[in-house]
Amino acid sequence: MTIQWAALGLCSAGAAVRIPGLREGRGRTMFVALALLTFAVGLSIDPIYVAVDAALGGVNIANLLLRLALYAVFLLFGIRMAAAFGSTRARRLIVGPFGLSIVALTVAATLYFFVSSELEGSSTGLHAFGEQDTVQQYAAVGRLYPGYVAACLVIPAALSAFDRHARIVHRFACALVAFGNALVVVFVLLRLTPLDLRYWDILLPFSAILLTVLGLCLIWVSHTVGRKSARSANKLA
């Protein structure tokens, strides 16, 4: 679908614009997160997935890499966003003992269900193996951790959007991030029901990616403009 390619392009651009800052030691965590998200989104697109998985043996190792990359993305996003929004509670829930236990259990369960499944032959999203109970459990586990981190970030992001002392562009960016994380939570909850989401199975998660990454890019723009303004003011002083 077009939305997948749009998400790939935006994630790639989001990572690319942060490269100059790496030389100054800024934005390393977000760069890695966006680079991994670009990798994960790329593997959600059929021709890319099939080509990569074929190089890895054609047994859907690419899907496992996609899942693990997403866990890392949400962990890194969670750390940086919680700090950016000034939410010690969200940070504690994500990287405290409870949060780290959840990600460890998620990775262990993901590996277990993957190894327990019969996955001979590349299939994007493992759709060809959807009848296997282990594949269903594998997919369910893969959605829960992103949903957990997103749920931790929705309220802090929404509160930042209502911060009257912040720049308008920053508040708008925080609103996009809040909405994007809310869509992740809604998607995960809907997938726990017997509803047939059809095309929403693609639109919801990729809309969440577009909104979140766009919001992060605008936050980066706001911070960049702020730094340049501060430097100009210092020179004038």
C-alpha cells in the first residue's frame, strides 16, 4: 500500500536529517531508533521483505528481525520521549524493573513462538502461516510491547501539547505524537477482539508511524530553531 512507502520515506528522511547532529554528539538515540524503524518498515513491504528474507535463507528470519527491531525502536523512543516530556513516571514504567522485565519476557516469548512455528517459505507478515496457533501467538506477543510503551507515552505527550509556555510548533508536534501513540494502543486493543480489521490492519499502524515520526521531526525542527536563536542572542550579547 502507498501508506507503507510513505512511512518508509518519512522514516528515512527523519533519520537522515539527524546525521549532521551526530558529529556534535546530539540525537544519537533518536537516530538509531529512526534507522531501526526505517529497517522495520522496509521489511513490511512485500518486495523488500522477500528479497531480504531470501538472502537469509527463506525461512522468515526477516520477520523475526522486524519484530526485534520494533521492540528496540519502542524502547528507545520510550526513553527519549519520556525525557522530552519530563515524565519520570513514564520513564520508570518503560526502563524501570517492571518495564525491563516486560521487554525481556516479550523477546523470550517472541523467540519461543518463532522457533516453534513451521515457517518454510518467505511470507510477508507471515500471512501464509496464519492458521498456525504458534504464529498467532507470535503475532499477538509482537503487538503487546509496542502497545504498552505507547500507552505509557500518550498522556505525557498530550499534556505537553497543552503546555502554553511551549512554541506552537512544539505543541502541535506533541499532539501528533500523542495521537500516533493513541492509534498504536487502539490498534493493539482492536487486534485482541474477533473483529476483521481488513485494510485498517495496515492503515492504523502505519498512520501511527506517520503521525509519530512527523511529530518527532517537528520537535527536532523546534529544538534546532531554538538552538540557533540562542546562539544568535549570545553573539548579539
